[in-house]
Amino acid sequence: MKALVVLSDWLAKQTPAFVAAVAVLAYFSPASFGWVRGNVQTAILGVIMLTMGMTLTAQDFKILASRPLDIAIGATAQFVLMPLIAFTLAHALGLPRAVAVGLILVGVCPGGVSSNIMSFLCKGDVAFSVGMTATTTLMAPLMTPLLMKYLAGELVDIDALGMFKSVLLVTLMPVALGFLLNRFFGEGRGFRKTMKVMPGVAVLGLACIVGGVVSAQGTSFAKSGWMVFAAVFLHNGLGYVCGYAVGVFARFSRAKKRTVAIEVGMQNAGLATVLATRHFPLLPEAAIAAAVSCTWHSISGALLAGVFNALDRFFAARGKSDA
């Protein structure tokens, strides 16, 4: 168990590099991740969301109840800014239909689980981060299909009801199960030991999802990779900037501004990847855009946390406090 805990800690710290390495491996050796398809892919995402649910406690929901305005501002920013940024980029850049669908799908998904880790690393408001992630995840079964129908309905037929069921299956149900496990077994020694390895399990799951998409759609990526990455890079970067701006206008503390920037910019692209594969099988570039987002959001989140920490050191050395 000690070895598994050490491995889990290493994977959590090396998430961007590990996921990127798996993507490269899957590209050059598609058979390595050819098994990540269909129900297997869905089950893996369910496990990732289960790990998130296992971290939630009754105290987290008390925090939500005690900070409704903060959570409302953050969740609204999440489901307004990222979808609109994706929609605007898709039209402004003249993205191919499949890439546009994938980018918009990433935009309408809830916040990513790894955003909580990034908030912790940059001295953000972790409780706020967990609250935003939990809230947007709970809202996702309704908001994701509705926003997708509204913003991408002219590009592709959207089965809103089917997408609602898919999001419900792979987000809300596993999160609820994880919460119940923590509620009733959280004090047990075995549960606490298991929790120490779950971050690594989540990273492995995310890497497998990315690897599965790249192994299946590597040819498509080779044709439109530069365009996909440019769109993902701009979408993610503008999300960080606009999220931070929301914190400034809301007069949030420095920790909250950092958290809302990360929460808005980092999406649950793993969910977007599964939804793209399941609902848009004839648009392979849509899944590629989501898979690239999986990898890049982890890398950029770690980089942004590093920038915030560097700013802290810079201002501390001069006896000042940054905004």
C-alpha cells in the first residue's frame, strides 16, 4: 500500500507530463489503448467522478450553503463565459464543423476535478474551488445538454435528452455514490487508505481516456492538430483571463480571484471527450478537440499555478502584496 500511495502522489504531481506521454504513446502505438472504447471509456470516467465524490463531505455542502453568492457568481461565470468564448472562437476562427462542435462541448461542461489541486498549489481558496466544482457538476446534467443544443444546434443534431442521460450517468450518479461512501465509511481505516491512492487512479483514468481517443483518431489529429490546439489554447487562456476579471469585478480576495480563474478556465474535458465519442461518432475531430483539452488544461493549470506562486515570491521580496 505504501508503494501505491507513493505512486499515486507522483502521478498527481506529474499529471500534465504523464497524460501527454500517454497521448504520444497512443499516437505511435494505437493498439496500446485500442481497448478504451464505448462502455469501457464511460466506466473509466465514472470511476474518475467517483473519486471526486469520495472527497466530498457534509462540511463541503455546509460551505456551499454559507457562501451562496460566491458560488453563484463562480457557477454563472463557468456556464456563461466558457460556452460563449467557445462559440465566439468557433465562428471568429472559422473552425471546421467537427472542431467547433468539440470546442463548444468542452465549453459547456462543468469544471474539472484537477482544478481543486491547482487551486491548492497556488494558494487559492480550496473550499471555494471544491464548492464551484461540486455545484457545476450537479448542474451539468441540465446545463450541458441545454447549452449544447442552443449553441451548437445549427452545426449538428443534438440529442439533448440522450446527452442529459449520459451526463447524469457519468457525473451525478458516481459523485453521489462517492459522497455516500465517504459519509458512511469515511472514518474507517480501510477507506482512508483507499483515498490516498485515488488521486493516482483518477490520473490513470484521465490518461486512458485521452489515450483511447488518440489511438482511434490519430489520423484526424494529424490533419487538423495545429488548428485544434490553437482553438483549445485560446479557449483555455481566455477562460483564465475572463475568470480572473470576474473575481476583480466581484471584489474577491486574491485567493478567490485565483480560484475563480482556474475554475472557469479548466473544464471537465474528460466528460467532453466521452460525450463527443458517444454522441458525435461521425465527427472524430470533436473528440480530438476534447482530448487535446484534457491534456492542455492540466498542463496550463500547473503553469498558471506556478506563475501565481512566482508572483508571490516576486512581491514578497519587495515587501509588497500583489492584487
